[in-house]
Amino acid sequence: MQQRIFSPENPEGVVQVYTAEQEAAVKTASEQGRAKVEEEKAKALEAENLKASARAKLIAGEALTEEEANTIVL
């Protein structure tokens, strides 16, 4: 894997070649980052769904679960 690094001293860029170990580390970090982003998206969606459920139950006059009640800020 190669990477071109640009800076004011090297406006045309300098090519950096990765070793196999460095390439593996980059791939691992990338995969971990993607997994973390997906996990955060899932948590945000779950929280949004929980808030929507709480709102719907409040409007309908139904009892809330403890989780739903915890989402309400008074």
C-alpha cells in the first residue's frame, strides 16, 4: 500500500510505502472504526425509536416502560 503525503515543503507530495505490518495495522484500525460507527448509529436509532415509542404512549395515555420514562426530560 502506498500513500502520497502533501505538505507546504512538498507540494507535489511524497510517496510513503507501507510494510505488511503497517498495512495490516491500517486495515485493522479502519475495520474497528467502521464497527464503532455502525454501533453508534445503532444506538442512536434505538434511542430515537425509544423516544418515539414514549411519545406515542403518552399521547395515547398508555403506561410507559422504565426505559421510556427515562428518556423524558422534564
